[in-house]
Amino acid sequence: MAIHLTAAMRVIATGMMSVIRYVFTLTTTLIITKRAACWSLFIMALTGLSTAAFTVFAADTASSHFAANSNSNSNSGSSEAIKSDVSHTQAPISKTIVTTIQQTWQLNLLKEALRRSDSGYEVQQMATQMNQKRKVEEALAGTVDVFWSMTSKELEETVLPVRIPLFKGLLGNRLLIIRKADETRFANVKTMADFRQLKAGQNRYWPDATILEANGLPVVTSYQYTNLYPMLEGGRFDYLALGAQEIGEELASHPDPALKVDSHILLQYRSPAYFFVSPKRPELAAAILAGLESMVSDGSFDEMFNRELKIEQLYREAKFEQRVIIRLDTPDLSPLTPIERKELWLGLFSMQGAK
């Protein structure tokens, strides 16, 4: 086993993905107990990757390896399978990645994470506007390499999630755009029962619509996000809930003198946003995760987050602790959500709020 590991480490210069696929090929010839030990030692040796990042690689490599073996002649020896897999690792990995991400914070974070991982990737932005469904389709086709989104169980099972919350939970702390004429109506909300008397507007493709519905809240949806603003003004529903970090800019981009940001309610549910990567680019998912973990470890993630999203100013203006908090369950939340890692979240979920 030590010989196998030494051989694998010698090819590190050819790229992390080649090393991992090579080691996987070697370990398929070992008995199960030695195979597990080989993987463990290899993870420990490669200090640039976390175990979580390595898991992304291993899952993809395993599926590719066994698919190839199942199609091979049953009389072929293991040496031929190894030869086939090793030759497969020689295919060059594209260093240009295509993304739909346009927002400054998310794009800057992606670029910094890739820089930290020493991956040499170059980010190419796609100008085409896409809804959530289209992004997933393009990622599955390999046309889009990475996008960002609020997560859902279905999304995590379809494309590759990089489970570092991009907004530290802030996206799940929602403020409301309402009609100015309804300000007093919202100010009188004290309980969940009161809140259920109000009707939400949501994009049908967003996971939020499902969360609101699962909590018994009435929801009106549209397949076009921009349609929601005239629908709100026209009385089709009573509020549009957006992440606290985005609501001011969103309302400014859809100016309407009849609308305003409510100052009374905080709608709160656990809904992390992640980078999602095409299943065709597992090495990219691992590179992004490695870079983000590096930033979390040395504090640069928080520093960049606080600076670019102006968190101190946001807290002063939003006055979270003075709001009535309406907390919702997220029934579709993946059990792999890193809730126990306190360094990845803001402390908003532990607030008591106004009584």
C-alpha cells in the first residue's frame, strides 16, 4: 500500500484530479480493509484538500470507474482496467469555467476561492439571463460550469453543491416588500396566526415557494421574477420576501412609489445559498471548496463578507432585534447542511426578537 501511495504522490505535478483518479484505480485492486486505509492516508497526505472536498472527487471517480468496468469484457484482467483508467486521467482539464454569476459578492468570492486553491482557472461570465430551471439544465449539459443558488434537497441531488453558505445564513433572514398603504396592517402582526392572514408572492422556480407552502402560508407564484412587482402593487398578494442583504437594491431596481420595505417583521428560515457545479466538473467543485475552506480558516471569508456586503451598516438599518420574528421550518433541508459549524453562520438564528 505504501508503494501505491508513493507512486500516486509522484504525479501530483500533473494535477490534483489525476492523482485522485490514479489512487482510486490503485485501491480497486486492494482488499476492502487496506483500501479504506489507503484512502485515509492519502487524504491526510494532501493537506490542501478537506475531507469534504475529497468526497466530491471520490464519488464522481467511483461512479465513472464502476461504469467503465461494467461495460468491459468479463475476461479482461484487472491490469487492463487499470491501464484504461490511467490513460483516461491523461485527458486535459479545462481551465476556463463558464458561470452565470453576475453579482459582485458571489463573483468576487468565487474568483478568490479559485485563486486560493492555486487552480489556475479563468472565469468566463455568460451574459444570457437564465431562470433556475435553465441553469440546472445547462449545468447538466456541461454548458454552465458553476452557478449559485439557494439550496434544496432536489438541487443537491442533481448537481454538485459546495456546502459553504455564501451569505452565512443571511439569505434566510427575509425582509418584506409591501404596499405602503398596508404598513399598519403589517405592524399589527404578532404571531404566526396573524401572519398566515397575509399572502406571499414568490418565483415558482425558487425553493422559497415550497418552504412557504410547507409552513401553511398562502402563496401566489410567477415564473417571471419581474412580474412580481406589478402583481404586488395590483393586490394579487401582500408581500414579497427577499434576503436582508438584497432587498434594498432589488426594490431600487424596480422603483415604485406605492411600495416600501416593511420595518416590523423578520421572516426567518434556514436556507443556505451555495455554489453549484456541473456534475461534469467534480475537480472544479473540489477546487472551490478547498479555496473557501482556506478563507474560512484564516478569517478572510468573514473579512471580505463584512466589507463587500456592508454588514455593520445592514445591521444598523435592518434593526433585526427589534422585529417580530416569524420562524419557519425548512422540511427539505439536506441532513448534510453544515449547521453545526458555527463559524459558517451569523448569529441571527439565536435572536429573540421583539415580543
